[in-house]
Amino acid sequence: MKFIEFTHPEGGRIVVHVDHITSASFRTVEGAVKARLGLDLDHRQNEIVIFGEEAERVWQLLKTLISTP
């Protein structure tokens, strides 16, 4: 089972099983705007938005989990 762990935007840490992620959208840094990662989760949880270096770190981790044919 694969989990990802990151800082929750409202404080603390959160662990999410990758099977609960239905989609992820990443916006790179443009000027003074921080990187943004939005994770849409299944019906058990709400969407989570992560910013800055944590967003970039989690995006890179998610990319390693993507299977390519």
C-alpha cells in the first residue's frame, strides 16, 4: 500500500492513501506566485490544496507513482 504524507494546510500532518486521490493538478511557480497542488480525493475526504515547496515535493512524489506503459 502506498501513502503520501505532507503538511496539512490547516496545520499538522496528513497521510493519504494514493488510491483515494481521484485527480491532482499542479501549477508551477510564476513570478511571486507559489506553486500550487490541488488533490481531489474520493467521497471520504474533501479537496486539499498545498502551496510552495511542499506542493512541489508532493508533486514529484506523485510523479514517481505514475505507471507508464
